[in-house]
Amino acid sequence: MTSPIEGFSKLTKAEKIEWITSNYTNNSTASKQTLAQYCNSDVILQKLHDEFIENTITNYYLPLGVAPNFLINNKLYAIPMAIEESSVVAAASKAAKFWLSRGGFKASVIGTEKIGQVHFMYEGDVKKLQGFIDSLQPRFRKDTANITANMEKRGGGITGIELRNKTAALKNYYQLHCTFETLDAMGANFINSCLEQFANTLKEQAVRYESFSDTEKRIEVVMSILSNYVPNCIVRAEVECPVASLNDDPSVDPNVFAEKMVRAVAIAKAEPFRAVTHNKGIMNGIDAVVLATGNDFRAIEAGVHAYASKDGKYSSLTHAEVTNGIFKFWIELPLALGTVGGLTSLHPLAKLTLEILQKPTAVELMQIVAVAGLAQNFAAVRSLVTTGIQQGHMKMHLLNILNQLNATEAEKKVLVNHFKTNTVTHSAVVAAFEQLQNAK
Ligand code: MEV
């Protein structure tokens, strides 16, 4: 068994690689080669990536694809997507094209409020605490003035600091529930800096507050941190068209198709097991754009799934209906995104993807990302209620299997052709590959 290591972070990159490959891999030389293959020969670019995180040993690539033909609020976009799953970019492109000829997507932002909280314990009179917090309002603003100056110049800043009594949930537990407008920044650093200052002000001023007893003066701050649950930072995206023009496949009756789509969404609303997979399909589109544009996909995931449970039960993020012969399909979800600051300004590919998206504001990016989620869900549910997803999926998966088998370009060409008329299964691909090799 390998023994623990002291001071790993202080080793050079080469020493770290030596240690990890010789202690945890079977073939150190081959492992080192793999790591080296993914290292960038441009030393400056590699250094940039090495400095994003700690203990880097190489880079981990994901493919970056583009889904063109997205008409959003009458503006045409090609959406960059970073994702490893086959079919996702193809499905997005297909949905984009489908809706392009039907008026495209409409999207609007309902709110952009960000949230952060100072969690603290207080033992004493609630009314006195409320009076104390009310009296502190100007002080909270003054003490954070150096943090908020720039944001305020641009029209953002702190929009509210309110006391919340959480003692029904936990003895002596209160919060400063704070709201922010962070404009084009995701705002995590801004919010957390403000919150930590609020916490200091709270503690310092409590000791001096004359109406407090000695016990009341001992406010204990537990933590200060933004919330990734942002139910007032909401975007809506939608598509609609007459049912009659819904389906371009003549073998499917558009009325039946519309009914199937609405029913599939109804099932995702009613049944959490289905809702999770339904929403996972939405996140295929959302995460891919969030990641490509250098945003924090974990924050988005956490917030979106919390929102999917906001009514007490995990449910679908999309909605569908047919009214007066019009099919409507829409999504509403929280997306706290940024187009300035953080990785968006540091990662060369994030900068490029934002350029491809025509340098959107955060509000525009929210709309684009919501549309990517809606398109993804439309494509997935459409396949599910018609052909099933495996037909398209396995075709896309074919190349992955052939790559695993180390097929040559010539072999791939023959086998892709063969599987145009044969069902793709893992064993069928292996058998066809072996047969091709034996025929040589
Ligand atoms: C696969 O990544 C996503 C789907 O399962 C989504 C869905 O079932 O709606 C196809």
C-alpha cells in the first residue's frame, strides 16, 4: 500500500507526476506519456491552466461543438457546447433547425436577484434584535462602500439586507438574508466579500449596542456565504406554433404528436423518477453552454434542481400545452450566470465562445442557455415519444465503440456504412469489426 505524502503541493509538477504515476498506475512510463499528450506545448497557455487550480498534472479535455441555426428573439446564434456525450450537439442542432422555420425561440429574463446569507446565533429578545439590525442598515452600507463602489457605478450593488428569524427550524438561529444585483458578473466574490463584512459589522456593533444584555451582545456568526438557490434570478424561454405545422415527418399525425409531447411533459411533472431524467436531458444542453462559456456548472446544477423542487415535489422544468390549436412548449429556471470576471475573462476558449455568442450580457446569456435547455428537452422528448432514443444514440455511439476498438479510418468508413442499414449494438459492432479484420 502507498504511504501518505507530506508536502505534495510543494513538489514540482514533474515530481508530482513521478509520484502519482509510480505509486498509483501500473505503467508509469505509459501514464506519463498520456499526461504529456494532454499538456499544451505553449508554455504560457499551459501555465495559465496550471494556475486555475492546485496540483495540476495535465489538462482534461472535453470536445467543444457548435449547434448552429438558433433563432432567439429574432437574432441568429451558433451555440458553443462543451460536452462529452454523443447526440447532444446533434439533437440541439436538429431542434434549432426545426424551430427556425417556425418563428424561432422567444426568451425573457424575469429577474436577476442574487442571494447571500450571514448565518448567526442569537439568544435573547427578537424585537431588540430587529431594532438592532434596523439601526445597522446605514452602517452595513458604509462598511462595504469600498467593496460596492465599482458595482454601484455600473448600476448594481446591495439591494436588501433583512433579518430572518429561523428559530422555528433551529434554536437561536437567525440570518441576514441579503440580496444583490451583480449585472454582468456572476458575482460570487463580490457577494461573499460583502457578506463577510456584514458579519464583522454585526459582531462588532452587537458588543456596543446598549439595549442588548451581555448574553444578547454575544452574537455568534456561524458562516457567511452566497446561496446558489436563486429563485428570483429567473429566465423563461418558449416556442410555439400551430399544431398543424408541428411535425415535418409525414408518417406522424401532428395532433397525435402534440398530444404525446404534452403527455410526456405531464408525466415528468407527476413522477419524480421521470422528472429527474427529463431534467437531466435539459441539463445536457444547459451545462454544455455554461461550461463552454466559463461559468460554474455546479452552481447552476444545484440551483436548478432546488428550483425543480420548489413546490414540495421534484418536477419538470419544462411545460407544454395545446390551446386553440397552438402547441406551446416552455421552460422557466434560475440561472446565475456571468459574462465578465472569473474564468469568462481568463480562459481563452471561454473568451472565444462568448465572442461566437456575439459578446452577450449576462441577461442575454441567460436567455441563450435557457433556450439550449429547452431545445435539448424538445429533441429528447420528441425522440422518446416517436422513434425512441436508442436509434439515433447508437449511431452516434458507433464511432465511440470503433475508437475503443482502435479501428483505422478506413475500417470506420466501411463499418459506418454497414451500420446505416444494420442495428447498432455493442456486440454487433465488435462482431462486424472482427469479421472485417479476419477478411483481410
Ligand atoms: C440522456 O442523456 C438524456 C435523456 O435521457 C433525456 C430524457 O430522457 O428526456 C434522453
